[in-house]
Amino acid sequence: MESRGYIEAFTPADGKAIAELRGVSKRFGDVLAASDLNLTITEGEFLSFLGPSGCGKTTALRMLAGFETPTEGDVLLDGEVVNALEAHHRPVNMVFQQYALFPHMTVAQNIGYGLRQRRPRLPKAQIAEKVDKTLDIVQLGGFEDRKIWEMSGGQQQRVALARAIINEPKLLLLDEPMAALDRKLRKEMQIELQDLQRQLGITFVLVTHDQEEALSMSDRICIMREGRIVQVGSPQELYDRPNSKYVADFVGTSNFFDGTVVEQPGPLTSVRLSNGMIMRGTPTEEMSNSEDVSVSVRPEQMTLQRQGEGLTVEVRNRIFLGEHTEYLVNHETLGDFLVLSPRQSEQTEGAFTVGDTAFVSWEDSAALILDRN
Amino acid sequence: MRAYAVCVYLFLYIPIGVIALFSFNAGRHASQLQGFSTKWYGKALSNPFVMDALETSLIVAFTSALCASVFGTMAAVALQGIKGPVRTAFDLLIYVAVMIPGIVIGIATLIGLVTVFDQLNPMIAAIWPNGLTPPKLQMGMGSLIAAHTMFLMALVVIIVRARLAGMDRALTEASSDLYATPMATFRQVTLPMIFPAILAGFLLSFTFSFDDFIIAFFVAGSETTLPIYVFSSIRRGVTPEINAIGTMVLIVSLLMLITAQLLLQRGGKKPK
């Protein structure tokens, strides 16, 4: 896996810290929603909090926005502790999940809202001019006098975006902004959002439970679980070097074989699986013998052949995906797992059909030995 | 079952229908119809006692509805920020305030005000400069407005709170996220959104105050509101003039109730 080359779009060392969480915890009654969060957000990056619902990602976002104050630890904005600073004093803006547009105002009034709160007051003409410019940026020129309920979901999202970016915030927070959009529109908005982020240079912090969304848009992803940060890294890092079974399972698809460590002779570690079989793979951290671990092999790293080495399996299901074909195969003692076969190999091997017997193999170094928790 | 329902409605509405019908009676007596005429309406409207009572009723209804709307809205907004047992206690007290029979409010307000006035009047007289007649607190327009405001406030709180509860919390958060202070958020976001409910509360309050007899009878002192006037003139027999007044009050009340209902429906609908 060292052979893989990384193309890092962005590394945190590139810029200065615009926001920081230092040992932040948040308790709601008996519930610990966020626990000891430590994270530095760098100016200009696109960072995503990724995790299932209830993992604390929204709480983290709301603490950055100023809607919640941390029970412990410090939230820093631009180097200053802002724990008790109320939301309306923070140079941070948010795009809400259901957009939270003001229904009694027009599109232009919604977008100009933040500017109208400035004291001393800004001249009306200046606000109007900026609103016009922002409408153009989000491609809503000519919609200024529309009522909010006359706009489609995608347009409403642009209004919400415009209402936030017009204030040139230090941080733009996005709380599951695509959740209400249909799949096609979501794809388009993801691209637009990325373009916008590059164009404006504003730091974006996105909260999502959609791994695809996080992977395709973010410079860095912060994976959360049960109120804790599990791993922070670029999408490639998380995909290729997950630090736990949880991350490997959440980022992309993988096959897992549970077992215990038996030997660590060299760069590879041997694991005895529940069926007695020994599998070798690259350890992701220091491991001790007899530790419970999981061997993770990505479906695309597996090769499916009619003859040869490897595990003997029976093909259970075949899904044609165009560029690839996904096979669900069954091993007598290891159970079901997925193999992704590229088109070229189909041409040489011929397509497998349900019921065929085949052999699955992979490079030992491609298998990762992961902490099972 | 359907016949039974029809009977219930007939029982409820026939007396009202009869009053409206007899208000157009050309004859003097309320017991026999003698052709159509609107003269009793003219007579009622030109009667100085009726007009005086009407004026009192309108002033009382308008002022107490206004006070109830303002204080009720303030209470509803404040209650929104409270949770736990305190909230439950307030909720209960507000519902009780709406349920309490008018006669209890009437007696309680009367006794309460009279007691307070008896305590205050000597004090005011004592501190008043010599030679001048000190003002004397007594039952009248003021006590009437106070009593009405009290029971109408609970009504406004309930109506406005229902609207507030239906409002997306993210809207006020969005406003504060966009640098609006809590006061600015209330003025620019909360108030415009709950305004239909406040207006509906005002109209309902106005109607209830305008129609109220029981509480007014206890605390009005020497003032005569329209319901009190109607009550006292009935003792001299039911005339078509009374029927005409009753019909006019009915129509105005109905119009206000319908407007209030429309406001609540329209305000409650969320444009998507």
C-alpha cells in the first residue's frame, strides 16, 4: 500500500487555523453528544463531518455556529476563544438543513438580511448592489422579487447559500444541505458547491451522513462515531488507510473477515480466522498477538478467476454496473462477500453466471488488518 | 342519529332565528308578527341610551382586547423560552383561567378591586395636597377593562402559543446566525410570522369582551355596557328594539369570529 501515490488536494499544513476545537465536550442532560473533540480547521479548506445520525456531527457544527456552548473545552475562531460568544456576534454563517428561509420575505430580502443587521447601517444602494451580485453568483439573477414558496427545492437551496455567503463569513457551515434534494439535483449541487468554494475561498464545513457526498466534495473528512472523532484525513487517506473497521466500513465498501492476531513476522501480520484459516495483511497500527482484529479487503482488490489460487467460492449474484461487474460470492465457511470485477477481465475470463464455481485471490499487502471496534 | 342532530341544532338556533325575525316586525309586540319593517333598527340607533351603552362597550372591548393582545403575546413569547415544571404550571394556570366561569371572575375581581380601593383611597387622600379634592378609585370603566383584559389574556396566550409552537425554530436561529440581535429577530421574524394569530386573538377578545354580560355586571360600577342595557330593558318587556340590537350584535360578532378563523387558518398554512 505504500506503493499507492496520494494526490493531496489540500493538506492542513498549507494555511493558518481559522477554527479549532480543543477538548470540546457537550452534554445534554445525561447524553454525551460530543466527547473530547480535537480538530483544527484550516483557512480555505472544505471539511466534512461524516457519521451516522446521532454521532455528534451536528452538535459539533452547532457549537461552531454558536447555537450550543460546550460543556467542556474551547471553541476557537481565528485564534480567539469564543465559547460564550452568541451566534449573532460570530462571523460565521450557516446553511440550514431545511434552509430556514424567511417565508414572509422575498428572495432579495432573504439574501440581504445579514447585511441589513449591520450597525452602523449600510446604505440601501450598497446592499442592493451586493444582493444583485450574489444572486448572479448562485445563478438566480432575475428571481429577486419571487416569494420563497414560489421557488423549487434546488432554487431555495441557492437562496440559502446566497444568504450565507453574501456576508463573507470566516466559516460557512452546511448542515446536510442536500438532504432535501433528489439524487440528480444533489450531484449538480455538489459540483456547484465545490466550484463556489474554490471561487470564493471561504472555508466550508459540511455535515453529512452521505459518504459519497463527503468523499466527492471534501479536502478533509472527519469521521465521527458516538460523539467522538474516529479519524480525520483526506478522502484517499481514509479509503486507503482506515484506522478501524468502522472507518473502512463507512468509507466505501469492504469485505471483513474477523479473527485474532497470531504472528507478526515482518511487514505483514498473520491472522487466524474463526474457521481456522490464516490470512495475512498490512497492519494499520501496533498490534499485539491474540488481539481481536478484522481483515479488510476492498471488493476491487479481489480477483475472480475460473482456475487458480485462492478461496473456492460459488457465485451467488451478479450485478452489471457498466465499467465493473459486482459479484456476490459465497465461501463455505467465510460466508458471503463482494468482488468487483473490471470489464477487461470479463473479456478474458468471460462473465460468471450464478452457480459457477470460482477462485478469489488478492495480494496479501492489499488486505488491511484493522482494529475491530 | 341524524334526526337527533337536527333537533339539537334546531333547539340551539331557533331562538336566535326568532330574535332576528322579530327584529323586522312592524308591530309593537314581540309575540305577534305584523309585517316587515326596519324601523326598530332606526329606533335603536337613535336611542341615546343605546348609543351611550354602545360607546362604552366599544371602548371597553377595544381597550381590553388591545391590552390582552399585547400582554398575551408577551406572555406567550416568554413562555416559549421556559421548560420543565414551571412551564407545566403556567400552562395549567392558563387553561384554568379560560375555563373559570365568568361569574367567579366577576365576583373575585369585584371583591379584589373593592378591597384594594378601600385600602388605597385613604392613602391617596392622606398624601393629596390640602384644599384639593383627592381622586377616588372606584368601579367603572377602568375596573371593567382590567377584568376583561385579565380573562382575555389567557385566550390570546393560547392562540399565539399554538402559532409559535408551529413555527420552525430554525427560523429564529437563522436570524441570529445572520447577526440579528434577539430583539431584532423578534421584530423581523417572530412578530411578522405570529401576527395573524395576534390579530385573530384581538378579534376574538374584542367579541368576547363586547358580548360579556356576567363579568361586566359585577365590575362595571355605574357604567352601562350594551349587554347590561339590554338586560335592564328586558325587565320592562322584550321589544322589537331589543331584538334589533341583539341581531346587530350577533352579526358583528359573527363577522369578527369568521375573520379570526380565516386569519388563523391562513396564518397556520405553511407555504412550501
